[in-house]
Amino acid sequence: MAWTTPRTWTTAELVTAANMNTYISDNLSYLYSNVPPSEIGVSQTVNNTNVETTLGTVTVAAGTMGTTGLVWGETALRATQASGGAMNYTWRVKLGATTFFAPVISHANTANYVYLFRYVISNNASASAQHAIMQIYRYDTASASSSTLFAWSIDNGIYNTGTENTANAAAFAFTGQMASAHASGYIYHMGTRLWAPLT
């Protein structure tokens, strides 16, 4: 079903079923069926595992990024561990078979970090060439307080390129992984929001 440009109504014009169906019903159906694919991720807890875990994913329909379209997302979570030593946490942003970002952040023993990740992947004048950026905000709840200026810090501003063929359908995803399985190792996923182009 295609979008029909709304008509300009005139005074005393007879409202017909055909016009109501075309300009009201059909256009509302079009808008409803073309809401951008997105995911509002629910809270989840990852514990005692070193398996890569998907925290949010959405399918990008084939060809919808065109040559200049983009996908973007943001993820909020808390990570903590008390294994007796440092533990690495790896956070990944993926589109299709390409991992655009995989920053590894070391967590000290008993560290308790709150994270906010923001990331964008954009086609660069081609369906198979991308530019991507990611920002990581981290708050160390052990050392900062509400009165500490700049308690939030930007750990990384990362840039990357890719050659994923977005003419094909692809999963856009954010994942988390702990380096080792430990009973005290946690990822408390608060939520992920992902947006993809209209179909």
C-alpha cells in the first residue's frame, strides 16, 4: 500500500467512502506499517558466563539504507565484578556479518560502572561502504558522587569503516561479553534502543 498525498477538501463537498478509504484509512495503514524498525530492550541480567550475549537487536530490511541511510542506537547498563582481580568486558556493535566496534574495557576488582553507549553506522555514498562512530560514557560509582564535577567521563570516541552489503537484510545488534565466567560477574542491562530506516 502506497502513501497518497492528502487532498484539499472544499466547502460542502460530499464525503465519499472511496475518499475516506484512500485518504484516511489507507494513509493511516501506511503510516502504521512503516514505523521505523526499532527495539526498546527490556531489562536483563547476565551473570556467571563468558558467552557473548545479545542485549538488543533489530532487522534492517534489504535496501532500506540506500546509499546514504543510517542506523543508530543507544544502550544503558551497569557492570560489576568481584572476582579477586581485573576482568575484561567486551562491548560489540554489529551490522550483518561486520563487527564495527569491539572495545575491551578492564574492570578492577569490585569495580561498579554505569555505562551509556551511543553508536551510528551510515552508508557512505554506497550500499556497501559505511562510516561509523561510537561514544562510551562511563560512571565509576565507587569513586564519584553527585557533587563531583565531570563524574561522567567519555572513555572513548571511536571511528570505523565497513563494507557490509546493506542491499541485503541485516541484523543490527549490541552485545556484551565478560572475559571469564564468575559468580560475581554481572551485566545489568537497563535498556537498548535501536532504530533502522523505514521500509
